[in-house]
Amino acid sequence: PPSPRTTERLLADDAGIARAANLLRAGGLVAFGTETVYGLGADATNDTAVAGVFSAKGRPQFNPLISHFPDTDAAFAQVQATALARQLADAFWPGPLTLVLPRAPGSTVSDLAAAGLPTLAIRVPAGPVTRSLLARVGRPVAAPSANPSGKVSPSEADHVLAGLAGRIDAVLDSGPCAVGVESTVVDLSRDVPVLLRPGGVSLERLRAVCGPLAHPDDHVHKLPTAPGQLASHYAPDLPVRLDAHAVHPHEALLAFGDELSGAGLVWNLSPEGSLDEAAARLFAGLRFLDSEGRRRGLTAIAAQPIPRHGLGLAIRDRLRRAATPASTR
Ligand code: TXA
Ligand code: MG
């Protein structure tokens, strides 16, 4: 196990952002809020710092990490950008989109952060605090979600501390994440754009810019160049039952829209049926139903059906991973 660290909780004011940037520049591990989820940041050019990310998370293998940048120019300096990459960046950055591109010959990102691949995943996250932090660091910042490997992703600073206190140097608290599910990952290093992970930018909005992308289900589990796509991820301790049309007495209910009757413990992702609201409330809901459900002696979480459009695809993807039995994790 990694040696214990004292974890500072930093306010997202000028002093807090400066402290976070200094810690990162010195090789520290600092979690910070993005518009998607909290990331566990490290200087992506520093192998030792990046190794610390893997050990703090207890990652089973060295998956490639996304490098984060304050603006498009800084991001594209690390890769061989294509015309389509520029169009996508214009349309969606800053925002919840990650692009995979061939690394530039002069890329400063460590091989460990890129897992030795010839490609690099880059992203410009939204939010004034995040961008000001990244600008102050002045180097690519590698950041997977700030949770122990295999656990539910954090959308609040308290979630980060619950999983990683004592294993990281600080968390910069910028409040709850607005989007709530991770970025959409698109691989632009092949002949055709490939959707590696559905996420905060919906497939419909992507298609409007880059034309047809294959359905995620065709690719997510098959592509050998997408390590990190373990079948089970985001797993609460209670098993999750998908597309439930009734609730059993021993189950907690993850509702969407009109609630099924009969559950004693309910988290409604969005009573009005908004998929954007549901995404933002997803991980907090899984955490709540898991801990409160276990406290009450419930044995499972039933999830009502989520529509297959907009952010519904990303929500369904995360729920499917949460529902995969532990034996295959
Ligand atoms: O919203 C997000 O993307 C969050 C926040 C913190 O930015 N980050 C995040 O990072 O979700 P992580 O490490 O949990 O997910 C990275 C994803 C994985 O699915 C990984 O396989 C893929 O990006 N990835 C990274 N580099 C890649 C590469 N060179 N080729 C293919 N896939 C890559
Ligand atoms: Mg993750």
C-alpha cells in the first residue's frame, strides 16, 4: 500500500488554487472538480507522480490516462491534430469530450501516463476553477476519476475524501460536478472516428459534427486499444438490477421519472424525466442507495429503465458496469 499522506481540503479561492497548482508542480496528487467528475490529478510529465495515481487508486493495471489542458493550443501541442479534431474542439471544448490522437514527436507526457501507447487522450475541461488550476500548473495534468479502482466515481469533494483521504495530498473543492458522468471518449487515430466511451457529450451532438459513429456497444468491449474499459466498474457493494419494472421488498429503488411503487428507499434521478439532471445525480444516488440500503438490510438496487438517447446512453453504460457481477470484475 502507498505510504500515508495528510490530505488537505482546499477552498476553490485564489489561495486554494495556487496551493493546488504548487502541489501538482511538486509531484503531488491533487483531486479537483471538473464539469464531469472529480479527477485525481498528477503532473503528466512526471513518471513518479503518475505512478502515485495508480497506487493511490489501487488500479489493477496501468491504464492510459487522459491529459487535461487549460486550452486547445496547449492540448494540441501534445498530439498530431487532424481537421476533424479541430472541428470537434471548436464545437465542444471546453467541455466533456476527450479526443484520442497520435502523439506528437515532442510530446512531454510520460510513457506511464500514456501506458506506452503511440496515441494520447486529451481534454480541455470546462469551469473557471479547473481551467485556472490547469493554467497555473502549466503542464499536462493526468487525471482519472478520483475514486479507488472499481468504485463509484466522485461528483463531490466529500466523495473523494471518503475513498482517498490519507492517500492523496489535497482535494480542491469546487462544489458538485455539473455534468456528473465522465467525458465522451472519441478515437480519431483510426480511419473512422470510433466512440470508445459514451459520456457527457451525447452521441446525437457528436454526430452533428463528425457524421456517423458506430454504436458504443459495438466497440466498447472489443477494442484492444481501449484498456481501462473493464466490464465492471463504478461498482457499489449492493448488486444492481437493470431495467426493473417492479421493485422487490428487499430492494432499494433508483428511479427515473414516475417512481415504481413499493420501495421503502428511493433515489429519483429526475422526477421530471430529464436525462441531464439524471446524469448529474447518478453517482451520488448510487452511493446513497448503497450505504443507506446496506444499513437497512436491503440486498439489491433496482434501477428503472433509462431511455437510450442523449445522456441516457452514458447513464446506461455506467449502470451496466455497476451491474456486472463482482466475479467478473
Ligand atoms: O470525465 C473524465 O474523462 C474524467 C475527468 C476526471 O476528466 N476522467 C476519466 O479518466 O474518466 P479515466 O482514466 O477514468 O478514463 C480514461 C479513459 C479510459 O476509458 C481509457 O481507456 C481511455 O480514456 N483512454 C485514455 N487514453 C487512451 C488511449 N491512448 N487510447 C484509447 N483510450 C484511451
Ligand atoms: Mg473512472
